[in-house]
Amino acid sequence: MDRGTETGASSRHVILLVEGDASERAATAALLRQDGHHIVEAASLREMDRAFAERHFDMLLMDLTLPDGIAFTRLGQLRRDESLGIIVVTARTEEVDRLVSLELGADDFLVKPLNQRELALRVRNLLRRLRVGRSGRGSTCHFDGWTLDLARRHLQDPAGRNVRLTRSEFDLLAALSSNPGSILDRDRLTAAVSRRPGSPDDRTIDVLIGRLRRKIEIDPQDPRLILTIHGQGYCFAAV
């Protein structure tokens, strides 16, 4: 495992790059280092686990298929750290792989072969969202007994208990709750969550809506807070 040799890394974002193919790993690491990031490399799940045991990372850039297993098994565990940005990069093109990755808490999903410019932009955008979340600008939204603290990025249920949200879930709920009674289409919600345009067959928002409903609705199958407006988008109906 290459622990990196850059100087002054404490002032830069630290990214763990997990990629089994040595040439691809070297190319991606070089690109991200040119962009000013401190990169730690791992070639397997075992090396990834060792790296996390040794230090904190701002972001994980991870291939799904590694020499010692499929990384799905780690995503759910890693998502417990709400401060960690996670981008899945894979040659697996099945829609189910993208949906499962998002369900387990990935913030973004890229399919190989990679457009290097796009990869750099995705990394920058996610790190910017992380920075905004940590700086804590904003206010507090109250709805149906719930409290959404936009500054601290916390959600409390009516009983005062903290409810864990992934970064994408939080950004989606913030967008909805900031526009009560308005119909927000998928393109607008996609932009709020990933800062990129969606596509007609992109189900990312639907997956995130389902996850949010399971966390905040009394009956996720009969929602009354986040309503589906067929053919148009979603409406936040809580007051």
C-alpha cells in the first residue's frame, strides 16, 4: 500500500483510492495529486481496512470489484461516518449495481472507462459539499414535530432523538423542506443532491426518496410528508 509522500498534506484533503488495477490506480492517483489532493492508495479490501484503522480520510474513491472481494460488503459500514465522502468507481454497468451502491450510502457512482476531467470535477464538487456542511451556514427547519438543523446537518425526530442521514439524504431533505408545498422535479432535486444534471432513466432521486420515507414517514407505503406528484416530481407537504 502506498501511503503517499507529499509534504504539507495536513492542509489538503486526504483521499483513499482503492483500485485493484495497478495502472488505473497510478493514473487516477496522479490526476488527483495534480489537483492538489493527498492520496493514499490501496489495492484490496484488506489494505483499505488497514488504511482506515490508521487514519481519517475526507473521501473514499473505491472500485467495487477488488482482488479479495466485492466492496458492497464495506459500504454500509463506512457510511456510519457521516463526514466521509464516498464515490464508487466501477466497470460494472448494471443498473442494480448503481442502485445498491446508493442504497448503501454512496454519494456518487461512476462507470469506467473514466473521463478524467469529469472525475476531477466530481471529486471537487463532493469535497465542496463536505466543506459547506462542516462550516455550518444556514438555519433550522421544523416540520411535523421534526427538526432539521441545516447548519449542523442534524435531523431530530419528534421525540428529540437524532436520526442518521447520509449526505445525499440530508441534501435532498434540505431541498424539499426549504420549498414546502412546491413541486420539485427530478432534475432540480438531482442538482441539489449531486450538482449535476440527471437523465431520463436516472433513478437516483427515487432511491433516495424511498430511503428518506423509511426514516421519517409513519407509513412509508402511504407517505404524507413527501408526496409523489405523478409525471411532475415530489412535493414536501409537511408544515
